[in-house]
Amino acid sequence: MARKASPVGPHIHSLIEDARIDLVRAVLAVREGDSEPDFGLPTDVPDPSDEELAHGFRQSLLQILSKFDADELRPAEQRSRRVLALAEGKGIDSLTAITEQQLDDEQTLEFDRQPDPLCKSIWAFLNARQTFEDAESFHFARKFRDYGKLYDAFEVELEKAVNLNSGSIDEKALAAKITSVLQLKTACTVKALDLPATAAHPASIMLIVRHGGPLSSVHDHRDDGRRGTIYYRPPNEATLIYTPAIRQIEVCADSPVVRQGVAGSFAEEALGHDVSQKPLTWKRYNLSRFRSSLRLDLPRIPGYEITDARVLEAEIRLGSWSRKLLLKVAADDDIEEVADRYLKPNNIFRRADGFSRVGIAVSYNRIGDETVRTLNITISGSKSCNLQSNKDPDERNLGFALLDAWGILSAFKQIEPTDLRGIFPQLVMLHDRIEDAVSGEHLREIGLDPDRMIQGGLLDRRGR
């Protein structure tokens, strides 16, 4: 007879197996609503150092939880997943960075006493929940920053440098500004934190913006069999990272409108930048030109002599965005020739769903200087390029000039007010549409240039 599958989820199971038993018991005993069941966990916890007793206690927890349905265990499973996320990989680095800024001396001492990252994560969840949630926001921001999901990067052209840290930001004034710009029905909160420099990123400031979403409702089947309606506002969040060294604003949020509004509000309120006179700019990267060829020509850039430029790596997506193929070659290889030789028939790069990463090596020298220099350019998706973090402004400008010459770079170009007035009726038609997405063909039919609309920041190209 087949054994019944256990309803205990993988994250609960991992927590019970790996964490100290007193902390495991404390996490599983948390209830965040009357609808959550009381598991009836034993109150007497044996000595964690006694391996036999600790093992028996872990088994008893699994047996108790296995009597509940998976739906009843779901909240505990989600809490376990959150705790584990901040105990693994870069999660514990994010948690440590935030606790160093927010915990007092006594709490810091207790946090440091915890024997391993998992215990530290559980302790913060139980004893410093707000700090734990801020660390979650930081951790997710790092992921968005690295992988470009739900992410936009804006550049702000300041007339003079602004010395800024988290302490100089008026959180209440900025929250009021964001509430007004986004026309929120409820007030939002803003929390500012300093991010120290790392090997990959200069020192930055992070803002966590928490706000309520549109009013929503769900039907609730009550214990007496009647059906009721629960009205609620889902909690939404936007995370902003400002890097003074490169004057770049990065925003993570699930809506492009929120990303634009939060970035603009920050630029005006914290940086004193008039967005109406000088909008935030951005850069987008179109890698579709590599479908036809992986070779690059040598454009003429004033002040420079480009002696060599070649693609050294190209990553594509196959059928599903979760499947990828990376081809990486040596500096003296011709990647086009390698692709044709080993990826025949019909070179797969020409049939890929899209390019997600391209690495380019450039050899050049300045006019009047025989020294040969190299510049490595890595483009990840449509919004991320390593040039932005290059500390040499001359190399940054050269790199962007090359990408522009190759047809890869599409930079923000403000649409003049007279031109906007000319297309105002068509913009009203787009605003009144029920659907958020519109095809390029439809735009051209009503007399609009899709590329110009995208460059002007009025539309955003929809990714696959």
C-alpha cells in the first residue's frame, strides 16, 4: 500500500532539519491571523545540544504538522521560505548589512551571538521584524539589480554635485511627494538606508517605498456556510537605489508607472532636480542586430582609433525564457565562424527567441597616443550595461558611442512641446484604450512613430 504523501512543504522541512530546535519551534508557533491554525506544538523544548533528544523533537514536530492540510500549512511554509532566503547565499550579507545600521548595541550583541546564518535569520524574524523586512527588500533589490527584472535605471543630469546620505533625506516629505505623484489613496512610507561600496557597485543610498495598491476584494466562505466579501488593499513596494558617483537612479517595482513616479519624486525632492525642465534620461539596448551577424565593424569615433572589436560571448534563450545557451570564445576566435561550425544547421543564433547577454571586447588607442587599450562591454538584456559602472568617463563615453554606431543603443530623446501638441489627439486615443499594450502597426496606422514614442519615454517596448 502506497504511503500517503506528507503535506509538510520543503521549506518547513528544511527549517526543521537544519535550525536549532528552540528557534524552529518559535517560528512555527507564529500566527499572523485568526484564520491560521494553532498547531499545538509542545512547549517543553529539550536541550539543543543533546543530539538524541533534539532529533526526537524534530521528528515530533514533523508528525504534528503532517496532521494538517497543505492549505493550513501554507502560511508557515511561506514564513519558512522567507527565513531561509536570508540565510543562504547573499541573503545573509543583505541581512547583516541592514542589521548593522538598524539594531541597537544590545540587539547587535544578541544577533552576533547566534551560531550560524540560519539562526541569525530566525532571530531577526522573531525579534526585529521591521529590520528583517528591510533586509528582504535590500536582498530582492540586489537580485533585480543583477538580473534586470521589474527594473529601470535612470540617469539624472545635475548641474552641481549633491552630497547625499540616508540621514539627509527627508523621508516624510518624500513620502508625501510620492503619494501625490502616484495619486495614492492611502499614504506611503519611505525608509532610507546607506549601502556601503562593494566590489561590484559604488556606495549607494537605498530607499524602501511601501504603499497600498488598488482596493480589491475576495469572496470568503465562512464557517457557517455563508459567503462574504473581504475588502483589502494589497501591500506594494518599490525599492530605489541612488548611486551618487555615477548619478544613476535604479528602481525596482512591478509597474513602470510606479518606477517612473518614484524616480522622478526622488530626483525632485532629494536632489533638487526639476524633472519638468530636464526629464530623467535612460538608455535601452537592442541586441536583435546579432541575429544576422555576430561580427562588428570598426566605426570612426572622433579622438579614437578602433583597431579591433569582436563579440566574445553571446547568450540566447531557447523556446522558453528559462532555457538558455551561452557561447563563449577566446579573444583570438571568430565567434561567427565558431557558431557556424558547431551549431549547424541554420546557425541557432538566427532562430533564438532573444539575446539575454552579449560580451564585446574592443581594442583602441587615443589619437596621438600609440598605447593600445582594451574596453570590455557587457550588455545584459535591454536595460543593463556594465559601462554605467565604469569609473573612467572617457571610456564610458567611448563605449556608448560605439554601441550607438552599431545600432545597439537607444537613448532617451525628449519630444519637443510643439511636437507633443501635434500628436495630442492620438495620445488621447491611446490613453482611452482598455488594453495597456498596443502594436507598432496600430501606432503607425494612427500616425505615430513607435521608435520615437519609445525614445521619448511615452511608451515602453514590451519584452517577451
